[in-house]
Amino acid sequence: MDFRRRIKEVCQEKGITQKDLAERLGITDISLNKTLRGEYPQLQSLEKIASALNVPITDLFEQPKQNVIACPKCGTILEIKEKE
């Protein structure tokens, strides 16, 4: 999975916009977009993004787990079970 798309997904799961993320990072949303458009952002930038999103850096690259969702209000991970 493309890390850019995954960062957008994590933002959605956390209920924040990319502009909110940029504010948490202390940069403009334009600077964030430039960082994410780069072919290979610096590890330091990705660490800051993960920290601002309060997730491990590996979450920026992993596929979301199947049958789980994150509460958009509090971020709690909820497991969805199929009805038998």
C-alpha cells in the first residue's frame, strides 16, 4: 500500500484533516503536501507524522486489519464479527 494513501486513511480514522495534521506538525498544509509528494520522504518526517497521529511508524505502511474499524470520535479500535 502506498504510504501517502495510508496516511490519508489514518487521518480519516482519527477524524482529522490533512490541514489539522499539518498544524500538529507545525507546518503549512502546502509543506505537508510537498513532503508527501516526494518520492521518498525522510525518515525523520515520517516519524514526526506518526507521532502527530499517535501511531507507530509502521502503521503508515501497513494494510489496515480486516474486520476492524476505528471509532472516528475516540480512535478506539473495534472488531467486527460476522453474524453466524
